[in-house]
Amino acid sequence: MQRLFTYALVVIAILYGSAHAFTTYPHEYFTNEPEPVIPTVRHIALLLPLKSPSFGQAAEVVREGFVAATMRERQLPLPIRIYSTTDDPLDILIAYHQALDAGAVLIVGPLTRDGVSALASSGVIDVPIITLNAADNETGFPPNLYLFGLQMENEASQIAEFAMTENKRHAIIINDGGSLSIRLQTAFTQRWLAEYGHTAESLQYVENPDILAQFREYTEGENNVIFLALDAAKSRFVRSYLSPDTPVFATSQIFIDNDDSLFNHDLNGIRFMDMPWIIQLDHPAVMAYRHTVKARSTDMERLYALGIDAFRLMALTLQVQAPHEISFDGVTGHVRFIHPNHFIREPIAAKFENGRVLLQKPRKERKY
């Protein structure tokens, strides 16, 4: 079949009971050129957009984390092949079918929302797939398609749970009008309003001190909590304009670096949730992998951790009879299955105090 795109296939063969061997198929696919012969063998397929200009760097970091996790395993029942694609949904669909034809019995990926959406809408899924992102429409998913990843929307919902421990009833959400900010607001609000008697409203972030000066009085009130659906820079800018007595919550995008105490000092009092890989370096799973890591940005570190837990989730999926049996403390958080098709991460709670990040234990009781 003719190809209208270019992609390469890299194969990592990790044979049961053998040393790790790396084999590369350096073939490029061009229109009118014959396809290379790929050996057919039962294997695990990892689909990553390594050839994408936009997502290639992120995909490479996920790949590095995945491979690092394999290095700790000496006995795996199946080889692992990494299929390198672009971020074109058609390219991803063709790689998926190519993996099936080559004997894939379980697939990890894709990494992009468009790729996951393409697979979800393609019809019957022949083998289990553990995606590394969400889909645009998460209803009517075919069986065997499971969602896993770093979705901020799930985190916003968990932040709402965290905020409920303050025993307040009214949430004030501050968004910047961007698509991610609106998605975070929606996820937080849906969970918050699911609790009887809760109310919520939103404020628009602007970089106008005269308008922001009104936020302090507006956010005052013993029954209020504040959720910042904002990144670190905007959260830092707006923080001083909020009531100092009202609890403030945010997602992990607020945390950049624990070494920048001056920046973090401006975020004092804000509570958030993040993965152990970033803020709990003495976590047993984190310590098991941290010695192999080179310096990266915080965002890239999160993707590396995703690669590690994607491998661990894949390995457990091969061992259990049903997905609801899976539960483990990962480097991205506690990973468990929820019906109908999600593997969620439960991150850990933290708070900025005196320019540093301190871990928190959310109060379980709620007084309603």
C-alpha cells in the first residue's frame, strides 16, 4: 500500500530472561517504495510521536522513562517494540494496524489527544490499549481502550476534593479564558457542585491592577475557597490581590522549581497537588529511579515519570485478570482503575510556605 507520510520504526527487543537488546529498523517510508518486512512476533507496542516537530521532544522523554523502567526488569514475557509516528492521526492509525499485523497483543499510546480520539472513534479495538492522554469525547469508548496520562482535568477534580476538606461551601474560580483554563474550571466546578449545597462562580484574570484590586474584597468571606485555573506566572501575579484569609488551591502547573524561593514566596499559602516524582523525592518508587535521571525542566520530568508508570501499568495489565485488580504506588501518584475505562493518578497534596513546598495531609472529615 502506498504511504502518504514518512515514519520510522524503532524496535526494542527485551526477551524473556535475556539481556536488553536494541535493534533499529532505519527504513523510511516514501510513496511508491515497498514496505520493509517487519518480523511477526507477539509483542507489546509503544506508539509515540517521535517524528512530530511539535511533540517529538515530549515523546522522546516518555520513551526514556519507559525504557528506564524496563532496565529494572530482568524477566519480561514479551518483546517491546517502539513505533515512531508523527502526530497525524492517520499516521497513528496506520501504525496501530501495522502493530496488530506484526503481532502486538497490547498497545501503549498514543500520546496526543488527537491520536487517542482517532483510535477511540475508529471502531473495534482488537487488543487492549493503554493511552497516554485523554480523548476529546470520552463517551461510548470501545472495550479494551483504557485512559491513562497526565490529564490536568483529573487533577482539577481531585483539587476540588482537596478543597472540600476546608468545610466551605462557595468556590470562586479564577480563569484566564484559555482552553486549558476553561477545562480546569469545568472539571473543578463539576466535582465541587456535585456536593449538596455547594455553589460556585468565576472571575476573569486580567493583568490590570485596578481591576485586580477589587478581587480582595470579592474573595473575602468565611465560606469561600479560591481555585486558580492559572499557570505559575499568572498565579503569582494575582496572589497578592486575593483575600489572605481565604484558602487558595491550584493544580500542579503552579509549581516550577523548589529552588526558586523568591518566586515561590509569592505563592505562599497556596495549596496544590503534584506527583511524588516532583515533590516527594524520598518516595520509595521515586528513589528507585531517580539515580538514573539527567537534569530536565519540571514539565519534562513529569513526562519522564509518565513513561515509568506507563511501563509499570503495562506490566501489571499482563499479570491480572481484570483492570480493577490494578492498584499501585507509582512515581506519578497512586494509580488505580475506575469504571468504565480510566486509570487515574492520585497525586499528593502540598502547600507553599516560606518559599518552600511542604507536603500536606488533607483532612478527611467534612462538617456538613
